Amino acid sequence: MKIAVIGASGKAGSRIVQEALDRGHEVTSIVRSSSKVTNPNANVLEKDVFALTSEDLKGFDVVVNAFAAPMGEEHLHVDAGNILIEALRNLPGTRLIVVGGAGSLYVDEAKTLKVIDTPGFPDFVKPTASNQAKNLEILQGTDVLSWTFVSPSATFALGERTGSYIKGKDHLLVNSKGESYVSYEDYAVAIVDEMEKPEHIRERFTVASES
């Protein structure tokens, strides 16, 4: 499988690159600066996400959007998402997988309360969470491409690759230890599993580590 990872030098992107390479896939890291790429086994396309075109992404089976907007410019999550929708709309053979956030997940069965609206949700995270949620809403309203949006658990942290995880759809997950937690490494496992055996086309799913 030919896979492109935008934001391949970040915490999520770099681990998705490594997981895909370890499974024998051909991976291209799409980054603004090739000097940030630490994995020598991946191909490199040095280009800003906002300059990507259909021609750049043609030929890939999957494009992963792991772009992380800097603080103060969180609206770029929406802008980058729209750029990719436009670039992929005429590439029906290419699938988009988005590294999303947990803020838009629901905490009640009736789907009336989202994580972002719960007491204690950090104010400094809200701009990122709300713009990632808007990216999801735009994807849900488009019918021009095959997409999957993947929300992590409430705690998304560097850890270990256990290879064991649980999945859900639109509700925040809690593992058997009572924790809403996923490591970047297990998140990458779930992403590449979804690439290899698609189960969530045109929908969001969420994942939690379960060791």
C-alpha cells in the first residue's frame, strides 16, 4: 500500500509512519522541512499542506492528515482539512484518514454533552478541539471522498506499543482500568489496522489502549 503522511514529523505522524513501514508499506512523509524527518526509510515530499494539490496526492492509496496547527492559529485545522478535501475530490481511489481530537466525543448516551463542554476541560485546548470538531462536521457534510476521522481518548500521550486497544464510534471510551487513555503508539496501530482492513468509511471512530 502506498501511504502519505502529512505532518510526519509530529508525535502522531511519526508513529504512524513507523507502524506502516514496519508492516511493509511504502510511506511518504509530507513535511514543510525535510530536515525534520528522522525516519530514513520513508520517502519525503517537502511541501506545505496548504500548497498540496491533486497532482501531489495522486497515486497514494491513503493520505493521513496528522497536521498540527500551532497555538493561536487553531483555525488552520479547518483550512488544512478543506485544502485536502479539494485536492482529493477528484481522486476516488485515494482515502483520507484524519488524526482528530477527543473534544467532539460525547460523554452521554443521548449525545447531548461533548467532552469539550464538560467541567474542567482546559480552556487552552478548546480552540484546537473546536476547530477539529468543525473539520469533522465538514467531512460529514461532503460526499466527494472516502474519509475516516479518528479521535483518541481524553488522554493522548507517549507510551508503549501494546498492540491491544478497544474501539468505539462517537462516545468517549474508558478501558478496563477506568482510564480514557491511548498511547500514540497504539493509536498508530489502530490507524494502520484501519488502512489494511477498512471498517469505518465515511465515519468517525475512537480508540483507547487496553493492555
